[in-house]
Amino acid sequence: MQIKNLEYYQIIAGIVSFILIILLFYLNQIISNSIGLGTGISIAANIYQISNIQITNNSALSSIIASVPTLKLAIYIIYLMLFFNIIIFAISVSWVFSRYHIKFTSLLLSFSSFINILLMAIMEFNFAFNNQIVLFILYYIFSFIMLFIGLLVFIQQERTNKKPVKKNQSLEINPDTPYSNMFKISNKIFSKLNGNVKILDMHFDLKGLENLSKLLQINANLNISEIDILTKKDRITKEFEKWFFDFEKELNNKNIIFELRIMTETDAQTQHERLLIDQDTAYKIPPLNIINKKSEHIVSIDHKSAEQRFDLIWSKSLKLQNFLLKNEKV
């Protein structure tokens, strides 16, 4: 599923899940006050030796005292509801920081929302809460919204997983036609990239940045939400810095996140292949700075292993901004 779509769901889910917890605490306060009132009447009756007959004759007092045991049961149900509400809120927060296990978390979100609706129905039909109809209606509405979001995300993720596996693709680069090669690479490869695009290229430099810009601009209707790049530290020059941040600003204006990290020396020495990865496909590519000039094939490779390799190196690499700050101190 594309992260761009998920951003809207996570914003709605975060707000709604927080509102659900607030409503639940408000309901808990109502019940707690009722229990406290009933218990207080019973204690006062014992202190002032008010007879049971006197209490029974007063229908309001009798009703309050009689409801205390069942209201205590309602409190336990609210604690159970709070547990599932915390799960819902935790999932909403996790979607902000993580793109993994979306299918599992969306299914858990739907299950927790359904249990919430079921427990609220038990509360509503078994206990009397005078003048609280608006609270119940709001709780049902927001719980159904969370249930809908969970199911929608799960269905979209399921559809993505069931997409037919693409056959191995190969694109030959003819060094005699560098100009035409850019259009060929853009139309055959870059125009079909989706979601988070990851590039591992030890030789990514200013020329690589320029070629990447051209490959992206040839196709106006890109479906890319983020571009992450890994390169070596010896490719970072003052001129590269200037153009990188200008290009980053340009992509951000198009709602595309752009980040570059510097590989460790060990990873830079052991990694020899250049990789281009999106949410569905992975390719072995020539260096981006000569991608349109080198006599080579762009070939598709196993997506899972390529992404795992990229993510491992990415987790150990230094963000460009931090790398520049570190060098300034030195």
C-alpha cells in the first residue's frame, strides 16, 4: 500500500482514537460518581441509623443504592474497553513512525474496534445512563470510523500483496544514444515506480543528482512519495551540498520526502551493486552519474532480499545533515 494514502488514515485514526479515550474516561467518571453517591448513602444510613424501610420508601435513594453492585461491574467493562482503546491508539501512533506490519496492525485495529462496539452495546443495553445518549452515539460513530479505517487499510494491503508478480525485466543501455537513453529509462523504469523509492549507489554525486532530476522530470505523473539514497562520503562536495538542498526543497514542494545518508566505510567497501527499489520491484542499475552512457543492462532482481540489504545499510548510515555537522566540528 502506498504510504501517501496511509498518511491520511493515520491522521484520522490518531485524532479519533484520542477522542475515544476521552469519551471513555468521561463515562468512567459518570459511573464512578454514581457508585460514590450510592456508597455514600449507604454509609450515611448506617451512621444515622436510617432504617431499610425508610430507604425503601424513598424510591430515588433505593434505586441509587441498588444500582451500586451492577455499576461496579460496568466499571470492570470500562477497564476492558480502555485496554482495547489503548491498543487502537498505539496502532494509530505506530503508523506515524513505522511502515512495517501494516496488514497485521490494520487487522488488529479492526478487531479492537469491533470489541469496543460490542462492549459498548453491552453497557448501553444493561445499564441505565440517564441523559447520556449523545455520549453513546459519539462513541459508536468514532468506533465505526476506526473499524472502517482498519478494514480499508487491510483490504488495500491485501490487494497490493495479490498483485501479479512481475516477470524479470531487462533494459539495455546503448552508449551511443545517451540522450534517448534518458527517455527510455524514465519511461520504462522511473515512470512505474511507486511509494517509497530507495537508491543504493556508492557513486551518487552531483552528476547523479542531475540525472535523477532529469529522470523524474520527464514524467510529470509520478506516483512517488519518498526518495531515500545511500552513497559514499567522498561523493559529498560543497557544490553537491548546494544543489542537493535546492533539489530537496523542490521535491518537498511536490510532497515528496527526500533524504540522503552516508554509508559506513565498511558497507561502502563491501557493497558493489547499485540498487533501485520501490514498494513492489527492485533493479540492479548502473551508477546514476553514467546511467545513460554505460553499456549495461538494467535488470530486475529479488525485491525482498534487495530491500532487506538496503534497510540494513540504511539503519547504520549517517544522515547527510548530521554528516555535515560532524565534519564542521572536526
